[in-house]
Amino acid sequence: MNLVVTIIVTTKGCYVMQISSRFSVGVHILSLLAINPNEHHTSEWIAGSVGTNPVIIRRVLGYLKKAGLVHVRAGSGGATLARELDEITLLDVYRSVEVVEEGKLFHVHDQPNPSCPVGANIETVLQLLLVKAQHAMEGVLEAVTMKELVEVLSNQIKTKSAGE
Amino acid sequence: MNLVVTIIVTTKGCYVMQISSRFSVGVHILSLLAINPNEHHTSEWIAGSVGTNPVIIRRVLGYLKKAGLVHVRAGSGGATLARELDEITLLDVYRSVEVVEEGKLFHVHDQPNPSCPVGANIETVLQLLLVKAQHAMEGVLEAVTMKELVEVLSNQIKTKSAGE
DNA sequence: ACTAGTTGTAACTAATTTGGTTACAACTGA
DNA sequence: TCAGTTGTAACCAAATTAGTTACAACTAGT
């Protein structure tokens, strides 16, 4: 007699929406530029720290450049900060990489039946609230500058290396 | 001589991430149950107001049921509220339909180089902030009950029908 | 002027979500 | 028993995301 038991272990649970990592990659890049000001920051060098492909970095650098946060030298290569660290908020980075459209974090179903009282009015009522929720989130990002973030980061780096 | 001019108009701009409309559909459903308490709320009837397919409604009803927000009668059909309106916050609905995992609104790139000081520390520093931002957003949803939303909705319905 | 190294982009892929749809077994109440 | 309904599975098209290859254009130093 044979008894076969198969157990399937799924690595991840159900998938859900997430804001693109372009944002965190952007913050990572700016932190690198700030903390190692004397390096030659090519997309390849940056990709080494972020743990991804140089093209991904060039793409994000493109967004940051378009938003006036960095300068990128074509040909010779290398990126540098285009603005003081305390004049870059996390919201600036967030907006620059275009991960979420203004006022559109939530997808509200858009074909409710206009001849049903609820269907005809739910959109406007909900939108008002959801935009408020989105703004609350973005407000937290706006309240933090890259300077503050880099300070926290530097402290953590020191603490960690001291603890070894 | 022929001159042909082709103008391509794109309906939408670039696409970006959005939180699934399951959430707004869920709110729509609960509003219907509250405002028309004497109807026989089959998935087909609800779908008529939401402007979608009955199966979509049954799926969302499944989430709401699992979260204890509604009762659904199999066979004879029909959904009813399982909890008082003022004991359902928008956050309850949001959580029930599983659109965003707890603490995971933002996707932080997950293979930074551990041998680079920045790469080794950026994740924890960022996460702290991003979870805070997410909580701020969810706090707004938590502060509003379905009762309040239905009141605003009812007022708007009255105002509109009076204005005609 | 050449050349090596780099950026900016286009094109493509695999994985994944989402909303929609069809189909159907199981259930319920008259 | 039967008509109507729910709960699900299976499938589809559209779209995003991250990753990758490829390559023209550019720049600085020799």
C-alpha cells in the first residue's frame, strides 16, 4: 500500500497592489549621491548598491532629472545632486517618479448606473474622502526632507559599524 | 496632390498604480443595502446599480461576508447588513476586500547590496517612514463610518432630486 | 581625431493584477 | 420539483512592473 502526501508551500500569499519600487529606488539613489559625494556615480555603480540592472537606474535617474533633482552627464557619465538635500522632500521624489497620479490613488468604479440614486451620487461622495486619505499619506512624505532621511541613515550606519 | 494628416488622440495618459475598485464597489454595495432596506438584494440587482457583472458583485460580497459585514443567503438569494452602519468604518471595508496588505502599500526594492553602507540600511529607515504614511491614509478611512457616508449620500440625493 | 566608457531609449519578456465573462454544481423556498 | 440564486472555477484581454538586450549618440582624455 502506498500513501502519498503532497504538501504545496506557496512562497507568497495573495498578491495585492503596491506602489512601484521606483520611488524607493529614487530615494536610494539620492542617498548615495549625498553620502558618497566623491564617487563617480555611473548607473552601473549605483545599480551595484541598489541591487538591480543599470538600465533600471538610468530610467529612474531620467525621472529625477526631469524633476530637476539631479544632473546626469551623458558620455562621461555620473550623476550629482541638483538641489540642496534640505530642499528635497520625499514627496518631491514620489512625484518625480510618477508612481501615483494626483488624486488617483484609489480606483473608483466608473460606470455606476445614473438612474439609481446611489449609483448616481456615490462617486462624488467617495472621491472627496479618498482624495483626503491620499493627501494625508502624501502629507507625511512632504514633511520629511532627504536631509533628515540621510541623517537618520548615517546614524544607523555608524551605530551598526560600531556594534561589530 | 494628397495631404493626409493623422491625429492620434490617446484617451488616457500613462498608466499608474491604483488601489483596486473592489473597495469602492464594497462601499457602493453597503450603501445600497442601507438605503434600500426593503429590496431583495440579489447580485444581479446590485450589479445593475454598480454597473458591472453579477459575478464581480458576488466576489466582493464574499469578502464582505468573510469580514462579517454582511449576510448572504445562498439559494433564495439576497444580501443584508450584518452590523450596524455606525459600527462599520471605511477602513473595515478597505481591509475586508484585501486591496492592500498591512504595511505594504509601498514596494521597497528588496535586494540592496548589503556590503554597501547605504544599501545595507536604507530599507529599514525607509520602511519606518512609509508605514507611517500608509497609516496616515488609513487613519482617514478609519475616521469615517458608513453611517456618516450614507448620511452625506442621502443628503446629496435629496438635494439633487429637489433641484430638478 | 580616436577610443573607451557612458547615457538615453527602444524593444522585448516574464510575472502578476485586475475586471470581465462563461459555466455549472449546490442550495433554498415556494 | 423547479425556478432563481449563490459560490467558484476557469479562462481572457488589457495593463503594469522589473528586468534584459541592443545600440546610437555623446564626452573626455589621450
